[in-house]
Amino acid sequence: MASPVVSEKFRAVVCRHCSKPIRVPGLVSRKEIEFQGLTDSGDIHYHLISRVFNVRCRSCERESVYSINQIVDYPFALAASAADRKSAAL
């Protein structure tokens, strides 16, 4: 049985306050894909898609408004090994 392919990146915006990545919710990702699919600015649906969203940073607990254009691919941080965690606990 083959294991599923795991992406090494996730979609995020950078927190304006602490500069840490904030994962973008699935609803916002779907809006981003829909917005990128529309190219005709004369289309009424083009103007009805919200291009901004609020999201709260889990690190600093502050909320801010971000634009769909600010979403970037952010690499996953490497998890600390078990030995590193044990030495940090001591």
C-alpha cells in the first residue's frame, strides 16, 4: 500500500504583529482559487468575491485584516527530534 504524498508547504499569511505564519482557513483558500480563476473584471461575480479576510494569530493572539494577495506557500518547520526534546526538558 502506498502512503499518501504529504506536502512540505502550507498556505499562510505572515502575522503583522509577530511575523509568524498563520495558516489560512480552507474557506479562504477556496475563495483564493475562485478569485484566481476569474480574469474578467467586468464580470459581476468578480466584484462579489471578498478579497480580504480576518484571521487571528495563535502565537500573539492578535487579529488583523489580510488580503488574498498576501497568501504565500510557507514551508513546514522541521519537528524537533525526541533527543532534542529530552535534552531541553533537563
